[in-house]
Amino acid sequence: MIKRIVKLTFREDEVETFLKNFEENKLSIRDFDGCHHLELWRDKHQPNIFFTYSFWENEDKLNTYRHSELFKNVWSKTKILFSDKPQAWSIDSVWEGE
């Protein structure tokens, strides 16, 4: 299982555009083959900064999504809204606890 965190920083006047696009596509992303979990987080102090947090079955499934028409469609509408370069991390859990 791969956990993926992507930091997205938007121009303040484009936040609502991003949120609308995410709302329209979140279930399709979540239901994409290999995706087991999807969350959208928002920074408490900088409301134009968001993070996607997703779980992928493996790197091949993640890459299949990243080369899909769904991703190309969503990303083409998202990347034009940025005020800073996105950052992404693929991580493995070292420890999980309550």
C-alpha cells in the first residue's frame, strides 16, 4: 500500500474553482482501480493551501491513474489555478497507533 500526499497551493481567487472541480471528480478518483482512500485537507492558517491524501494499492496502480484520461482532465483544470509549484510524496507507514 502506498500513501500519497500532494500539497496544492492556489491563488486565493481560484480556491472556489478548485473546490468545485474536486467536488465534481472526487468520487471518480476514489473509485479508480487501485485507489483505496481519498481525503482533501485544508491548511488551518493558509486557506489557499490544500493537501490530497490517498492510499493506492501499489505504484503501478498509482501510475495508471496518473496516465489516465481522468487525471489528465482533472489536472488540466487544476494546474492553471496554482500560485506555487505542487509538491508530492509517496510514503510508507513506519508505525500507526491510536
